[in-house]
Amino acid sequence: MPKVEIRSESCKACEYCVVTCPNKVLAIGEANNSKGYHYVVPANPDACIGCKLCAIVCPDAAIEVYK
Amino acid sequence: MEKIYTRPSTIREGATSGFCPGCMHSTVHKLVAEVIDELGIANKVMTVWGVGCCILGSGYTTHDSFGSPHGRACAMASAYKRCNPDEIVYSYQGDGDLASIGIAETIYAANRGENFTVIFINNSTYGMTGGQMAPTTLVGQKATTAPKGRDPQQHGYPVHVCELLATLQAPAYLERVTCLDAKNVIKTKAAIKKAFQNQIDGKGFSLVEIMSNCPTNWGMTPLETLEYMKEHTLKEFPLGVFRDR
Ligand code: SF4
Ligand code: SF4
């Protein structure tokens, strides 16, 4: 099953991936990283189809995709 | 399970870019690093940084690089490439650097058809120094030095670098792209790759102008900047290929 992994320390919570994912897999999380950003989490992981669009738009190379 | 999207190898392990959240400088650094991986040129790339936010990339990626005096990156890249023709040289500059103090160096490097690549970030402001009006600031767009917005009577009109350089004979490739959604990020990467490939093939001066945002100095959230770009920036600066030979 496809999945995304978030490098939580690199995420700056810009939300580009959140609005890009066609299946609403990603959401801003509750926890924050050492820089204070509420990093993104795969809130709905089973819906991931491995299209990579989230990783493509992520400015900070914080998303890696497996399929 | 196979990894189908990975962080490029020349972003320093564990590093976070110094750019603000949602800044497309970060996206472009990632894309340049991906292209360098794909072309297998990591061990012979030289980055020439302009002055401004762009130089935050120097601690983020592992490519060899040097900084230039403000605006002079195209002159220094010309010299470096002529002395080291086997290396792959690119300048990475913002609009405050390339289109203002450095416009002469840019025009003459293009006019000589120097065989290097220019990555030009146009976010219509001076980011690092605090949001002053740039040559590329839109008519009506506010800046710390134009609090009522750019007034053409007083400040002139935005400078269109691709169109300006397209009046010259020598440049090989001029394209304007943006990073505001996935489709455009893919196009931007293709343009960057072509601009590097042209240099490998000895075709001469290639410049990619990337329409970008500055959430901090525009006073917007990252998502708001995307809407602003669609409504305003891309109307003033149409995307497209201005030269390809
Ligand atoms: S790979 Fe596609 S489906 Fe999966 S989280 Fe990213 S954008 Fe959503
Ligand atoms: S696009 Fe990248 S930096 Fe932005 S919220 Fe998503 S994971 Fe974080």
C-alpha cells in the first residue's frame, strides 16, 4: 500500500501539501517540531494512492513517498 | 515497497532550509538539487550566489559555491566558466540582484552568449533587506519604500527580464515559469533541467525566470500568496518560452 513519510523537522507547516493531496491524506498536526512549526501528519493514511503530488509541491523536501 | 520520491542527495542530511515557510526559494533549491542528481553532475557543479535571500542556500546544499558582490553573479559566472570550461556553472539570483544593480552584468553576459545557466527567482520584492520596492514590484503592489503601492508616474513600470533579453541575438534559452502548484513545479523542473542540459551541450546562455512569492514581506500566509500570484503576478508576468534554440 502506498504511503508517505514526513520528515517532521523539515516541515514548516505551509500547507501546500494539504491543499494539493487529491485524497485529503495530510493535515496539520497537533505537535510541533523543534522550530515551533505544527508539522504535517498523514491523518488519513489509508487513502494515499502514491501520486507524489504532495512531495512535488513541498518546498522543504519534507515528504518522501513509497509505493 | 519502493521509495518513489526521495530527498535529493545534495541537500545536507538533517538540514532545514533557512527560507520562510512556503517560500518558493526552497522549492527551487530542491528542484536544482534533483536536476543535479538526475544529470549526474554533483561533482562538477559550481554555484555562484547573488546577494539576498538566495545565499541561504549555501548552508542547505552541498554543491561547491561562492558568493559574488551584489549584482555581479553573471560577470563572475562568466569568468569562472571561461576558466573552468569542464565544470557546470550556474548563477542563482533574485530580482533585487539580477534585475536591479546587476542588470548590466546580466544583459552583457546574455549578449555574449556565455555558456552558463541562470536561475532567476522573481518574487517582486527585496526579501532579505525588508520588503523594499524591486524593479519587478507590480504596479500598485505595496513595499516598505512604496507604502501606497508602486506608482508608475514616480517609480516606472515593472522590468520584464525575459522579454528584455529576448531582444538580443545570443541567448540560447529564456523561459518564465512558476512553482505555485504541482503541475507548474513539474514544468519548472523541466525548464531547469533543459537550462543545465543546454550548458552541457555547449549551447550558451540559458536563463529560467521563476515567478515566486515572499509570504513574509507580502504580509500573507503561504496559501494567500498563491492566490495573489494567480490574480496579479502572472497577469503582469506571463509564463512562457521567450527563446529556445
Ligand atoms: S502521495 Fe498523493 S495521495 Fe498520497 S499523500 Fe501525497 S498527494 Fe496524497
Ligand atoms: S508542503 Fe512540506 S513544508 Fe509545507 S506543510 Fe507540507 S510537508 Fe510541511
